[in-house]
Amino acid sequence: MAVYLVTGTNRGIGLEFVGQLLARGEQVIATCRDVDKAADLMKLDERHTNLEVLELDVTKADSLTNLPKRLADHTIDVFINNAGVYGPRDANFGNVNGDDWGQTLHINAVAPILLTQLLLPLLSASKLKKLVYITSKMGSVEDNSGGGQYIYRSSKAALNSAVKSLSIDLADQGFSVGLLHPGWVKTDMGGPNAWIDTQTSVSGMLKLIDELNVQNSGRFLAYDGKTIPW
């Protein structure tokens, strides 16, 4: 049994990660911004002794710094950074707002690295040492043939760039690092017309996480194992 820390677990992909990991018998630490609004997550918490739910608001510095303090007696084997936002849907050229851009960049790209820095002592104590960041194909510069969506695209491109550096910088410490695109998933963010459900997406990503090691660290993959161009 490994210990998994998963962020952004109140719904959608994050909630599915929690459910599938619990079904496997893993120990799960699940974070979300507002526990009072995470009814489905709390139902899982009532039924499983191997689940611990904690509040985490990645927009607040004190919330970030308090999390590792609350987990001081834990060793974390796998960190899955799933928390993220899309930002304004109409963020196309001529309609981009700087405040919206800054907030989305912070949540999607800055906060994951800040949190990793804070959690590193707890992760370093593990034998697995796996860091996983849920990103998006929309962060691929080479794959961008549609334009638009300046805020979301750039925030995920920034995350990809930072995590690629992370995979290099932490390699000599035995960490394996992955960037995973979940696919176009039927969630509140993906919408009802998306191609796959959360079960398909998460089961595919968990297979890749299980296979993640120092030899294949630093890759940008889709949930089905296909390589995505940077």
C-alpha cells in the first residue's frame, strides 16, 4: 500500500482518482478548497478508513505552507497535482484580462511548483518518489492549430515547462516525474460533449503512474500512453 496525495478532489477527475485509488487499497490524502461543498468526497471519507480529507486553497500562501505541517508525520509516495482551473472561456485575442490571466497562471503553473517545494521533505522519505502533474494537450505549442484560449493554453504551457525542469533537477535524487493529459473528459470543465468519461481517463493515467520510473521520467503523455509534442 502506497500513500497518494491528490489535489483538487471535490469532483470530476480528482474525485475519480480518489475512488479508484481507494478501491485498490491505497492510502489516500485528498485535498480540496472547500470541504463543506465536497459532498461526494465526504461520502467516500465516511466509508473508507484509508482516506484523509484536508482543505487546501492553492491561491492562499498560508494554506500552502500549512499543508506540509499538517502532514508532518506522513511519508508521501506519489503526489498527483490535479487542482486547476480553465479560466475565462472567452479569453481570445482582444478580450484577455490581465487579472484573470495572472490568477489562472498562479493556480495552474505557480502553485504546483510551490507546493512541490514545500512537500519535498515528505516525498524524499519515500522509496517511490513519484511526482505527477495533470496538464492538458492545449498546453502543447506544437499541437496548437486552433489559436485562442490564451489564458488556459499559456498556463498549461508554463506548467509543462516548469515540470520538465523539475524532472531534470530532481533526477539525481531519485524522483520520477510525469506530465499527463487526461483527454477530453466529461466533467464540469470538459462539458457533456467530451469524448471519454472519468473512469476511462483515470484508469489510463493510473496505469501510466504505476509504470512511471526514473528511466521514463519527464515525458508529456496522454491518458492512453501516446506521446504529446511539446
